[in-house]
Amino acid sequence: MNAELKLFALGTAGVTLVLAALLVTVYGAETGRVLQALAARTPLLLSGSPDFSRFEGGFAANIVISIWAMMIAAVAGTALGIGMISQSLLVRAPSVLLMNVLRNSPWLVVLYAMLYLLPFEIEAFGTIFSFSPVIKAIIGLALPVTANIAEVFRGGVEAVPTGQWESARSLGYRRLQILRRVVVPQAIQFMTPNLMTTYAMLFIGTSLVVVTGANDILSVARTVIASDGAHYATAIYLYVLFLFFLFCFPIAILTRWLEQRVRVRQ
């Protein structure tokens, strides 16, 4: 873990220095004033409110959208992964086809599809259900991630030695029982690093939800630029880039550490 901590420290310091150098190169003597403007706008960029009184947008919205999309994709992806390893061709073939369609669909296209395919509201059983831009963004991101998680599930299950299946069958377990009680608990260690990588990829993908009208950090950044002037655009987008890096880089370091632990156990 010491090597990963050193890498984290060096990577964070290196990226910070590079972005700071870019900021100084662009703004020169005005860098101090630009940093003050960024500090004043930080609450709005992080929470969607100017004083952290509410968390209704900004970077917090990206985090919430990514968590909900990951939870939905985890459930759907596990079900799809079970279908992909099914012994029945009638189940396996459609599952593999659906996985390939979702995995090879551009995320931006899926988000636009959700924007226009899903209605703003539907009425069912006397109740009106609304589809806000955030909900459309969550569904649009969850669909392609579902395919990635299904592939991670399949790979994790196949990484478990076949002897585990044979031993469980000799004890009278059925296939689903073997999966639930024997194989999946052992496969989790193989899945975890890939799931973390998938989540990091998903979080980076939340930068696309601006097309749905969600009040994410890029939407707030555009509002700030329109309010304060295009002169600050470079600084604001560098700041947004830095926030994404600070969130995703620790996940990458932890993923690398977990992968090394799995190799050692093997």
C-alpha cells in the first residue's frame, strides 16, 4: 500500500502543478484575481447553491447521479450476467445479444435517446410519475453500464475454478444455489477491482448528462460563465477537470491495490 500512497501523492501533486501552470500561462498577472473568483464560485459549482445551503446541483448532482446509476446497473447487470452464463440457449443468446448492444452503444446517443423517448410524465393507477432530467440521465447512464457489469459478472464467475462447481454438485446443490452460495462469494474478489473501474468510468460519464438538462456541474459552469464572462471559461473548466480528477484518481489507486492483492492470493 505504501507504493500506492506514494503514487497518489505524486500524481495529485503533479496534476495540481500542471493545471496551476496552465492557469498562470493563460491568465498571467490576473491569476490571483481569477483564483479569488473561483473560490467565490466554489459553493455554487459544488452544490448548486451559492452558500452550501442546499445540494440541488453542481458536482453533488454528478455524485448522486453516478451512485443511483451504479446501483440500478448493478442489479440489472447481475441479472443479465446470470442470463449470459445460463445453460439454456433461449436465455443465453438474447442476454449476450442485449449485452453487446448496450455495451457498444455510445453513451451520448443513449442519453439523447432517453431525453426524447421517455415522456416528461406518465399516469398509472391514478398516480402521475414524472421523469425529470436527472431521472432520464440516471437511466441513460445505467443502460450501458449494465452491459459492463454483466461482463464483469461473467468474467468473475468464470475465474472461479471449475472444481468448485463439481464439488458443489456432488453435494446436491442446484445451479442457482451453487452460484449464490459457492461461486459468487469467491468471485467477488475478482469482480471488485473491475467494478470500481466501471464506477470511475461511469462517474466520468456523468459529464455528459448536461445534454439532458440536468443541473450538473457542467450546467452550473456554463451558467457561471454566462454570468461572469467568457474570460473565466478556461479557469472554470480547468477547475471542473481538477474536481473530476480528485474524485476518480483515488478510485484508480485503490483499484490497483486491490488487483495486486488478488494476484498475491492467486
